[in-house]
Amino acid sequence: MSTGMRLGWRLTQARHWLKRRLAPPAVILMYHRVTELANDPHLLAVTPGHFAEHLEAIRSHGVPMRLGDLLRALQEGRVPRRAVVVTLDDGYADNLHHAKPLLSRYGVPATVFVTAGQVGLGREFWWDELDRVLLQPGTLPSELQLRVNGSVREWRLEGSSTYSEDEYRRDRSWHIECRDDPGPRQRLFRELFDLLYQQPFNQREAILEQLMSWAQAPALARPSHRVLTGEEAVQLLEGDLVEIGAHTMTHPVLAARSPAEQRWEIQESKTRLQAMLGREVVSFAYPHGSTTPEAAASLRETGFLCACSSRADSVFRTADRFELPRLGVRNWDGDSFTRWLRWWLGS
């Protein structure tokens, strides 16, 4: 980094710090999974041990709040100093079995944003299916052909058709943000992720079906990667510590979908979850952080009260309630998380 770049970065940090000191903000934390994973190519998981340390830090250095209470406080212009809201995206089953007991132990409320169309489906999310097919030990055909939008794409595994347990253990710390790929399987994983990321649901499913057929992999969810069932979603609400919000039906990049498709994803997810849970669903989180004016308008029309994005910032009094910023949390130990949290809280 050049001297000028370092100076610019320090000035930016100083402005952020001063802003937080003069107008103490709230923060909304974004988690996904609370579990132990042998490999985590998308960096979605926080271990239960670290999550417990995070909750302890939130209790010690922040004021835990429900998302709805924060929204009301914003509207009234009286947000408590150091307010912290915990959210978890997607709706993995570990949110019930690992996260909720810890939330209960520390008395920290949370909102879980559930991908309604995935509940009870018996399938993994598509990004987890890529992991199961490509990054786990086993043998695959050396050549892959996929028909994508009318054309045929081809890849070769270049000597990595068989992936041993030793190779898996060697490479399991690799993730999607790594600069280098240790082998052909990781390169193929990255390319297929980029290919599938913005595909419409039906086209993505057609490509995944071809991939599963090529790998001779059943379309079943691993116990470690499964999504909540409808019964488990109801259990998650018991005790009123956890609320459930919507996260669309199919977890699309909304900006890549038509206004009509966006509207369906939003309205149908609300309808499906309310029928499942027997209560109103009023909060929403944008999958992949993809926001659009059309989506925000649909949310208002459908009766949602707020929506969370993935834009990293604190929540100030002027925040748009349909584009609330959130801070993504990684699998940090308690000390690292505490330093990070206190910086964002301006304390």
C-alpha cells in the first residue's frame, strides 16, 4: 500500500470513529450458521464456542435489542447508546439446535431470516451442494459437460478426479476468498459458483441436476447442512426470544430478477412463512445483500416494516428502514470480536 493510500485509509477510519463518537450508533450483526464444520468454503459458520464469546461481549459492551424494538427506537429518535441487534440469515437447522440455546443462556434476542422455499425441502442450498460434490473426498469423472442457456460448457479435473482424505484434510481451510486455489477442484468450485450465482431459479436447478447426475450424488441434505423443517421453525419461536423474518423463496440476487419476479419472491415468502408459523412476519433480509427500489416498494406494499441489507455500516438515526446496514461477523475469538464490536460502537 502506498503512502497516499495508507493516509487515505487512516483518514477514513478517523472520520468513521469521529462520527460514532459524536452520534453513538446502533449496530445490526449478521450471522448465518452456528456450528462446527470440517470445511467452510463460504465462511458462513461461527463455532458455538466463539458464538458464546460473542454473546458475552454483546452483553458486556452493548445493549442487546430486538430488531422491532430498534426500529421503533429509530422512528422515535431515541436509540439507546451501544444498541446491538443479532440476526442470522438463511434458516439453517443449527440456528435452532446450536444458536438458540446460547441466545437463551445469555438472554440475547435475535431475528432469523428464513428462505421460505427451502424449508422442509430435504435439499441443501445450492452453494452447499457445490461443496458436497466438489470439495469432499471421493472420485468424480474426469470431464464435466453442462448445458447452460443453450450452449455446452466443458471442464476437466486434470488428475484430480480422485480426491483423497489426505488431500481433503490438506485443503479444507481453503475458502472462496483465498487468492490461490490449491487444485482443479477448487478452481471448478469457484467457476461454478460464479456461473450459478445470478442464474434464475429454474435454470440454476437445471444446471444443478446435470451436476448431480454427473457426480452420481443424491439430492439429499447432509445432517450438518440441512435447513429448518416447518416444525423446527415453530420451535425456534418458542419462548419469544427469537423472531423469524423472510429471506425470499429461493434466495436469488434480486437485482438480477425482473420486478415481477422480485415481487413474487417477497410476497410469497411472507405468505408461506405466516401460514407455517401462525403469526405475522414483518421483517426481511435481502439475499446476497442485493437491494433494488422495486424490491423496497414491494416490501412496503406487502406489509413489511423493515429490511436488512449487507452494507457494512452502523445504524444511525437517519437510516432507511428498508435498507438497514449490517455488519458481517466471522468466526473470531472473543477478544478479536470485542475489539471489532467496540470500534463499531464508538466505545
